[in-house]
Amino acid sequence: MKMRAIYATFTLLALLPRTHGKQAAFVDLSASPTAPEPKGQAVAIRGGGVLYHGNAPRPLPGTPPVSLTLRRVISVRDGAAVKDIVEVIMTNVGKAPISIPVGTAPVSLLAANEKNRRFLDFSVRSGRNGRLLGSARSASSEGHPESTATLQPGDTAVFWIPAGIWRPDAATSENAEAQEATLSVLLHRKVLENGTDWIEAVGEPVYSQNSLPLPHAATPEVVR
């Protein structure tokens, strides 16, 4: 009877969902890329994924099984101006491990001579479809394994994304009125074909589950 009770306990524990994971990566994308964009290479954008017919919408294959949660807005003094940074937590909500691009040098990682190139495009907006406040890109390629992070189910990655620059003493500042920041991310890949470096979207955008108020006419928190 005792062994049966122990077996039942282990069975129950095995069936419980994983609710906690580890932080697998921290990626600071708040600084602008220092390397210039390459010249002389034709770049074009084309659609990716599969089109579905019928009335019931389905997610496109390749959409990362992740959730996005905005944790805080960090304000950094930059001379007389203030730079806002949104901190976002990306969580693997799927049932299998996933690999995400975490490289902070997208220009070199996405060069035409690299293989298996992918990148995440982050966009911060005022509201879900409002004005673009900031954007950033993390990238990966096969030749740079350090540019890829693996998230087990429940694991997280933390990203810092720029959300605009403003002046606290400027009455006409774009941040003079309250704004709610939201964030979205879209996975892309690059494919070189016949001299053209194609950019293809992989799946659909993933939107943050929440929004955060941006600072305005206030003394910012200086973190560095």
C-alpha cells in the first residue's frame, strides 16, 4: 500500500506543468549598431509562411511559441536628454526547446557570407498600432554559436529595447503627454538567391501581453 502511494505521488508530480524556468539570456539592444550597413548587396523583402483559406484564421508555421511581458521602463540620462528603455521578458510557452537569436551585432551576423541567418525585429509603439517609439534587432548565424540561445519550456530571455529619446525641460517634447508602450517581435530569416539577399518573415508577429506607461515631465531613474 505504501509503495502504491509513493508511485501515485510520483505520477502526479510528473503530470504537473512546469511553471518556473531559468533565465537563459540577457540581451541589451538599447545601443545603436556601431557597424555600418554593407553596400553593393541587393536586399529585398518577400513574404514567408503559408497562406490559409477559409474563415478560421490559423497561426502561420514558424511563429515562435513565446509570450512577451513588459517588466519596466528604464530611463537613462544622455546629457540634457533622456533615453527610455523597455525591459521585456520573453518566455518559451511551448512544449519543446526553441532557439532564438541573441546576437547584438546584426550587421556582421547577417552578412551575405554567413549561413542560417535569422533575426528578431522588436518594435515599441504607443499603443498596439500607434506611433513607432523605438526598434531593435537581435541576430544569429551558424558560424557564431554564441549568437543563439536555447530556451527550454518555461525558460526566459530578457531584452532591453530602446523606446525613444526626450527632454524633460522641453514643453513640446513628444513624451509631454502620457503614453502606453507596447511591444511586438517578428522572426525573420535571410536567404541569398541569385545575387539578391532576401528577407523573409517567419510566422506572425507576437505582441506583448501588457503595456507600460512611459515617463513624461518627470525626473528619470538613472541606472547607468
